[in-house]
Amino acid sequence: MGAEYIHVPGSGEFCKAINGCDAKRVGNHIFISGQVGVKWGKAMDDFEVLPTDEAQVRQTWLNIQTVLEAAGGSPRDIVQIEQFVVDDEDAEIPFADKVMTIFDVKRELLPDAIPTGSAMGVTHLALPGLMVEIPVEAIVTP
């Protein structure tokens, strides 16, 4: 069973530069790299970290949907998510509220996605200003 590497416009250029991919499909399994709240341009260094937590969460789920569809999946195929959420004790928004925002936006944008999952507090993510990163696993069903 061969693997298919998925690269989507914008983030795919970044992934190629670091010898990675947006997603990897093996048979009916899709493994999506951690998605974040950025809008991607056409080049590796052409992106914008969105300014608010809610905007980042919304864009993260939209990025997940884009990669999932590029890999031949749909929201109902999502089986597992992990949420890495920056937990800054000095933040205006408490950690638990950030996590609930992530679930609320997912419910709004991807109502057919009913996965298992975990939420973990972290001190930093890959880019300054990011507040959430979500890798996803999906199993495509007929």
C-alpha cells in the first residue's frame, strides 16, 4: 500500500521546504499535519498569523477542511484531533475558555466532525503569536 503526500497551495510550499507534507494518505487513512491560524499566500514565507484567538481558531478549522478535502476526505471522516493550545497564565482568556472556543467553532464550521480528542496546554508553538495547532487523523469511509 503506497502513501500519497498531499500539498495544498500556500502551506504546501512551506511543507515542501521542510521536507514535510500537509497530509499523508495511506489507504483510507489520512494524517494531517498540525494546522494553525494563518492565511497562506503563494510562497513559503508568504503568510499572515491572524491577530485574534477566535480568528486563528476559525482559520485553523478552515485549513483543516482544505487539507482534508485535498486528501479525498470529509469532516465526517475525522476520527481523532489533538489540540495544542498556548496556556499563558497572564492571558486575558483562560485556557479552558480557549479550548471551548475551539470546540464551538468546530461545531459551527464542521458539524459532521465528531472525533475523539485531547487538549494540551503548551508554552509556545512554531511561530510567534500562534495560539493553537491541531493535527488530525481521518479514516475515509464509503
